[in-house]
Amino acid sequence: MASTLEVPISGAQIPKFQKSVPFYKRVSIPWVVTIAYLVIMLLLPISALLTKSISVGPAEFWRIATSPVALSAYDVTFVTSLAAGLINGLMGTLVAWVLVRYEFPGRKLMDAAVDLPFALPTAVAGLVLATVYSDKGWIGQLFAPFGIKIAFTRLGVLVAMIFISLPFIVRTLQPVLQEMEKEAEEAAWALGATDRQTFLKVILPPLIPPILTGVALGFSRAVGEYGSVILVSSAIPFKDLIAPVLIFQRLEAYDYAGATVIGTVLLLISLVMLFVINALQQWGRRYAAK
Amino acid sequence: MPQSNVSSGIRADLIGPPLLIGVAVLYLALLLFIPAVAVFYEAFHKGFGEFLKAIASPDFLSAVRLTLIATAISVPLNTVFGLCAAWVLARNQFWGRSLLISILDLPFAISPVVVGLMLVLLYGTNGWLGPAFNTLGIKFIFNTPGIVLATVVVTLPFVAREVMPVLEETGPAEEEAARTLGAKDWQIFWRVTLPNIRWGLLYGVLLTNARAMGEFGAVAVVSGNIAGKTQTMPIFVEEAYKNYQTEAAFGAATILALLAVVTLVLKEILERRTQRKGGH
């Protein structure tokens, strides 16, 4: 893309220093800083984790990775994160739609508040969610009479994960909604389409890639979440213990092998999610270009 | 309005929007507004005195100090790195560019607890580099350097990620013109590039700062959680809450929540600036 932009501007002078300079001469201070920093801050720590996990040995790795407490922690982590992502896939889409399409008092405040989970430290989020959603809390007491406990159960983990993943869906969808042309809907109406048909055949299709991207981003964030969940859950194994908290507990017990194995499993899943998100974003770009 | 002669459109306009807005407001109230109000209510409903007592405790003040140290080191470091990385990625096409972007995004994808674990494995007593630094008298884990390092790693991508699209959008034409006119690298950076990217850069710095002050998972792993020594503000909140010191927990939480509010206000201002600028 950049090259098509450069050609008409640069004319006769630029190509000579763009093409003929050998690679090693382009290596300037920014290059050195970027590569060195990424190696020291990211690649070195990641290699330390992977090396340690190889030194554990495949049989022992498999035994720890599939131990009952680990399996139950994956279950709580991934199923709850997925539920949080899907709930936000629906409700976040609704929020984005309302923010883009309607004008009403308090819209600006609502729009700004969507970023709160990005800005609010997770420890504070966990603290306040645990308070508000406890049996005697402002919201928890509405559910308590029905026997529904939220804080310090799996539902509390769900609420925390919904909280932190909400902005990912809204902020991914908003620009796409803003660029959507209302004329297409009006044309569909004018041609006799019903509300349902207009929604399903005109409005929804271009929104699917960004919604899926947002859900994937939110899911990926929820899987790794620690701060808010540790405060809102009871961290009891087989009940509401998530994988990051399990890693923490293993480290506190000086069980480095156990922590490393679970950490490697989480790392690999994060990498897979990174590729999934990249693929979804490319799909969305191609869809938008069409 | 063309849709006014479509009957289904009128019905949808009268009933649909208020209902949808109502549901959206209710959802955000349960998730964001009520909890946000609750932070300040819990901190102040027993009077301002209790709040002041909570935030004047020596443990809290040393937590503030440690958080400020970690932020004061990680923000400038990641700003310099972010500018370099954004330039490398936005101004150059090379083999492995998208791989480099993926590596840059890793701290967003990896759980903060796993980041902390990696640092423990690398700089701990049995790690690759731990013993070497120990002989130099530098202890990373359960100590300030480890907390700073953890903060740096989790906040690494923000500046680079915010500056990169701005650089891509402005294009290299102005910089090349300056170079043709005889400007040196530093002059081009200060006089041409920096003014162009300043709002994006500030935005990245703002996000880095907010995350640095609020980071919990990665710091909790490497800190060892020693009161008055290796507690940052978020860890102080958790520790106070676990010890049933609700006032102290909410006192500290209020300070952090105020930080979030300031961040959101500044973000709003920066977004308006960039939009106005983009309009020209």
C-alpha cells in the first residue's frame, strides 16, 4: 500500500536511496532499540518459560497439564470466558448500536463510560464487583432472595469477565457501524423488505466479522484475567478457581514445575488466540473492501 | 425523511429505539455505573475522616511510592521503545514485518500472571540470569527491580500501537522533503515527525500510564507481597480487603478510581483533538 503512495510523490530522486541501500546500512538506532528491547523484554522471558517446561519432560508435563485440578481450572476459565464473550457479543453489539444510531441525553457519558474497564485498575474492579454483587450488596441483594449467589461463585467470575471484556466488543464494532450507510437500509425498505429481512440480510452480514473479532479479543482478555477475578471469586479448586490463579497458587507453594506447565498451556492458547484474531481482522478488512 | 412513508419504519422508530436504549442503559448500569458509584460511596459513607486515616497509613504511602517509581521508569522506557518500533514498522516494508507486529502484541495476549511467571523463571534464584545479577548485588524477584520489569513488560505495546497508525497515515513525504532540504535525522524527528504524531503519542503515553499504575497480576507474582516494601497500590487494595480492612481497601481504591476518571477525561479531550485535526 505504501509503495503505491510513494511513487507519484517521490519522482526521480527518492528511488535511488530507497532501492540501492543494502539492508545492513538501513539498520539504524530505531532498529537496534526495537529488536534489542523485544528480545530482552519478551523473547528471553518466553524462552525461559519454554525451556523450563521442556526440562519437565513430556510425561510429567502431560500428567500436570491434565491433572483433575488443572482440568477443572481450564473448564472454569475457558467456559466462563466464552460465556462472557458471547454475552458481550450480544449486549455489546446492542450498546454499540444504541451509541451510534440514537441521539439521547447522556449518550456522551455512556460512550465515555464504556472505556472504564480499560482505565480502572483490575484490583479496584474486583473489589467493587465483590462488594456490589455480594449477598448484601446493592445488586447482589436483588438476586439473593432467589437463592442466586454471585460474588465468590462462578457467577462472580463471569461478572468480572463480562466487565473486563465489554469495551473490546463495543470499540471494535463502533467504527464499522459508523461507516455503514443508512441508504442501504432505506433502499431495502423502499423495495418492500420487512424489518426482519432488512436486519438479517442488510444490516447483520457486514457486522459479523467485527462482532467475532470483538468476541475473540474479549475472550482472550478474559482467559488471562487475574486481578478482578481473584477478588470476586473464592479461588476454591473445583469450584471457581481459574487457571491464572492456579499458577499463582503453585508459585506460592514453590511448585515451579506445576506453575510452568499450566503457564505454558495458557501461553500456547494465547498464541492460538492471537492468530485467530489476526485472521478475523483480515477477514473483516476484506469484507469492508468489497 | 424518506422512511416516513414506510409503515414498518415508523413503528420501529416509535417503539424500538427507547426500548433498545433502555436495555443498553440497564446493562451498563449493572456493569459500570452502579459499581463506579459504589467505589466512592464505600470510601466516604463513614465520613471523610476515615478515608483520610486510611490513605495516611505508612503502608499505603509506601505503596504509592512504589507505584510511582514503577510508572516513572516504565512510561519513559516504553515511550522511547514505542517511537522506535512504530517508526520501524510504519516506515519499512521487510520480511517478517507481520511477525514482528505479532511479537509486539504478545503482552496484550499473554496473561499477566504468565508474564510474572516468566520473569520469576528468568530472574529468580534458579533462573538463567538471576544468579548473575545476584553476584552483582541486584535482586529482581521479591524486590523493586522485578516489579518495575513486570510493569514495563505488560505496558510495552501501547505507545507503539498508538503511534504506528498515525505514522502510516501521515506518510513519509514530509520527512523526505525535509531530508532533501538538508535536515538531519534528529531535526526531522523533532520538527517534522513529532509534531505530526503528538496526539497519538500522548494517547499512547496515557494508556501506558494508566495500565502501569493499575497493573496487578504480573506485579503480584514477582512482588512477594511484603507490606511496606514490595506492595504497589493495587496489591495494597487486595491485601487490605483480604484482611477485612474495608476502609483502607476502598480508600486506596478511590485514589486509583480517580486516576481512571482522569484518564478517561484526558482520553476524551485527546480524541476530540485528533478528530478535529483529522477533519482538515
